[in-house]
Amino acid sequence: MVLSMSSRWSLRDRRRPIRAGRRRCGPASPPNLSRMMTKTRSRSPPTRRVVVPHRDRLVVDGGGGRIVDAKIVIVASSTVHPPDTSETVSRCAFCRIAAGEAPATIVFEDDVAAAFLDTTPLFHGHTLVVPRRHVVTLADLQPAEVGPFFERVREISRIVPQALGAQGTFVANNNIVSQSVAHLHVHVVPRTKGDGLRGFFWPRTKYGEGEAEAVGGVLREALDSATF
């Protein structure tokens, strides 16, 4: 009797005992796509309602925005933060510095922003600029607050290298990731060619006794001439 290959395999397979815990060879079961999609949808970020007093059709770029036909735009966002409370502000280190309730080397302050030296700077003169109002990220600033705040950042970034004899500045802002304090702050770091700052290797230093006050005094004197 001549057996086909399939018949030989079936006879041999029947003779072989199946070990506990092992499955017969066969095609893998197809993934349950509907279940996977349900899990994905369950992880979607929180949403917020944004009233847009503009035209009836609007393209919302990023953050899960869509083209809609109404003036209420539903925007998916992972940077929605609760409103300020007195308890939040009292716990915030930068709010306390801006209010004069915590020690810091202040180099500039007005009713919009405060600027002070980072206690562990990349280079001497490394300045943090914070808005007076407590906000966590750049996205939390009101549109009307963006211009005035960044006017201060721009002017500080212009004056810092002049006052300290640097060639330029590095200006940066972290939002959530690598943000050490949950209050919006912009780094203004004096830079000089060959200073050793490369890529994301940023070694921190510390001020010696009296150095922060000396550097802060130079920057305060220079920033006194800033006009907004």
C-alpha cells in the first residue's frame, strides 16, 4: 500500500504521545483586533472642552484635535492640569521664591515674571525665568500671557551674555519629562564655544561661597536697564 505524505504524517502523529502542557503544531490563532482596539481606546488621554470664538470650521493641530463644525472643540490632551489652589501655590518652591518667601538669588522681577539663579547651574549665570502665576507647563499659559512672559525671556537671554562676557545663550523649557519642579520655568544658560556642553551631557556645578551673590549682582545691575 502506498501512503501519501499527509497520510504518513497523520499515522506517525497518532503514534507519538502528546506531552502535558504541549500543543500540536498548527497555525497560530489570529489576533483579536477588536479586543486590542478596545484596550487602546481605554488608554486615551483625558479631554477638555475649549471654546473657540472664531469661524464655524476650525482645524485644530495636534493633541487629538479634529476639523469640526461647531465652536466647541474637543481636544484630547495629557497636559490638562487642575486650577490653582492656595494649597498648590503654598507648596510650590518657585511660587514661594517669586513671592519672596523662600531664599534665592533674584536677578529680575516684575508683575509678569521672576528670574533667579539656578542653585546647581550648568555654568555660572544659569538663570531660571518663571511666570508669577502658577502654571505647570507652557501649554497651561493663557494665550494673552505668552507674549509678555517671553518678552522677559528674550530680554534676559540678550543681556545675560553681555553681562557675563559669554558668546551666547542656551534657552530651553522642559514640560513634564525632565521637569524637576512642577512650575513652568525657562532655562537661560550662558554659552561660549568650547565650554564642553555637548548634546544632552549636561554636568551640573555648584557655586562657591559668595559666588552666587557676585554673579547675581552683576546680572541684577545689567537687567535694571531692561524695558518692556
